[in-house]
Amino acid sequence: MTKGELIKTSWPQGSHDSWSGQTIFAQKFPKNVEFINNLKLDKKLQPKEYEIEGTHPESKILFKNVNIMESTGREPYTGDVLIRGPRYLANAKEIAKTDGELVAGITRFADGPDEMREVIKHNIENIGVDNIKLSISGEEITEIRSAQDCYFHDDEMAACVDEAHKRGKRLCAHARARDSVKILLLPEANSVGMDMLEREREKYIVVPAINWLVATTYEAEAFGYAYETAEKVGYKRELDVAVAGLREMHRRGIVVLPGGEYGFAWTPHGTYARDLEHFVNLLGFTPHESIIAATAGVAALLMRGHELGKIQPGYYADCILVDGDPLQDISILQDYDKLNVIIINGRVDKAGRKEFFMDSSGSLSHGIPRHLIGDFPEKKQAMQKTF
């Protein structure tokens, strides 16, 4: 049951508690719950807590006090904005060195530690970003920047980390090359291996863009990028190596989460649930572990594990009602028609006619809170049937 934008009551004790693992899940308890619970992220880098307010039943969310940049070059819009979910943390243009960009239009150029510090300071103080995005590797599909190249030096990376962290912001990066990952994770390290990640697993979260590799290798031919080309430049090999490494990370208790690299023609927005299927079919996750990673795990990454990602009292009411069992078939979450009810922030985002009804006799709803009926009766009345 929800009250406003929060969950008021959860499942009765002894029922389906997917987080604590009680009762029916006791024999198949998702092991990554422990990995996520053990994370110790730097609280000084807690992202800004936007004020979130539920709005009318067309299921938009009001984000207050935001800055919006647009391509016209005008000053940022500062105010409130209505959007549908999901929830994001915002970057500005990614920072790259001259001749190190992936796409010029999404890049802010900076060369050397001092310029990089100035750009980071500007992005935080003038634009109000949540994260700093760096582009420190190439990408084979560009045909001009190799994914095996690293464009940043140790002193530049150290300057970026110092400037962002002293202003309370985290960094994320396009880092494909071995050396890029090395200087991003641990500048003083001579090598970055599985043992190091395992020792430091309370500090690091791995979020692979696994669907980019799958789709670019096998599904981009209709858009002009043939399998033979993808294999020749190394995407097939990279996918195979990534799968082997990520399976081992999961086995060793390193937190691996879904997300990333959507919005291309062959990885369109709205298909994010493909990651969950890849986690099960390729990375050795159980369906339950995959769902935990995409909910409670991502909440931990956003440093909002205390209010997002779980169906528990006091958490934001983000819930879906699925026509089927994703624990038996994780791919069902990709079928929008099977998502009967979607609730974001305590407000109904999607529901069919059969989900909105008025039980005038009370016999059908005896003992069941009628919280979906009373929120916006003037809007929902037209969709309600009288029994």
C-alpha cells in the first residue's frame, strides 16, 4: 500500500520478501544482496537530492530546482520541470583532449591538468552537474579512435579526480583501453586485475555496457555495420572476454550492475530490460539476482539505497505488476504489454481498464486498501467500471 509517493506497508510478514530472502526465496537467495549491502561508498560524494513531487495521474514526475541546457546556446533554464521516469544523474558534455573525442558535438575539449580543472569547476558551479564525464579511450566504430588507445596521462586523471572530489562530485568515464581503466581506477597501480578488484570490492562497482557489445556484434547489420566488420575490429573478441571476466567478477562477489550505452539505432531507448536477460544468459546471474542488480543495486550506485530500489515501508513507491513470472522467464520484462501496472513515485504511470474499477458492493475489495481509486477520482472516473 502506498501513501502519497512512499510505500506505507509492505507484504505481510512471511510472504514474498525479495530483499531479505525470507520464505519462498530462502532456498534460492540472491547472493548479490550481500555484495551490495557491503558497499562502502564515500558519503562526501553523495549526489544532490532533488526534490521529487508526485503529480497528476498522467504519471509525470516534478523535479524542482534543475538546470536545463539546450543546443541554442542560451543560458540554462533554472526552475521546475515535469518528466516521466526513470531517474537519472546528469552530466554535462564529456571532457576529452584535442584529437581524443568520440563525437565533437557532445565534447568539451580540455588539454592538460589546469584546463581540465577549469572545465570541471565550470560544469559544477555554473551548470550544476551531478557527475563529471570523461572520455579517455577511443571506440572502434568511429574508425578513427581505437578502443585500445588511452588519451589521458596520470597527472591529468589525478587533477580531474581531485577537482571533482573536492567539490563533492563523482566521475564516470568512457574507458575501454586497459591503460584507461588502470588510471581511472587506481592511478598508482602497475596493473589492474581480478584480485585487486576482489580485494577492493567494497569500493568499486562494475557497470558493463554489455548490450552495446551484443547488439553491435550481432544486430547492427541492418543499420550498415556488418557482423564481419564488427568481428574484424574486435567487438566479437571483446564480447567474449567481457563475458568471461564478468562471470568471474560475479562469482568473486564484485558488484556488477546493468546499464549504459542505449540510444543508438540498434540499442534504442526503452529497451533497457535487455540487460537483465544478458545478465542471466551470459553472465551467470539468476533471474532474481538480475532483478536485484537492476533495482537495489542501481539505487546503491546512485547512493539512494535508503529510499529507492526496494518494496519496503518508507521507500519511494516504484513498482510494476507483471503478467507472468520473471523469475522463470526474465525476458518477460521486455514485453511492455505484460507490464500491467507501472507505478512511479507513488503515481500510476500505466494501467489498463481492468486495473481501474469501482466495487460498489465492497464484496470484491473487502480488506484491500483502495489507494488506487482515491488519488485522482475526477480523472479516473471515466475509466472505472461499476460492479
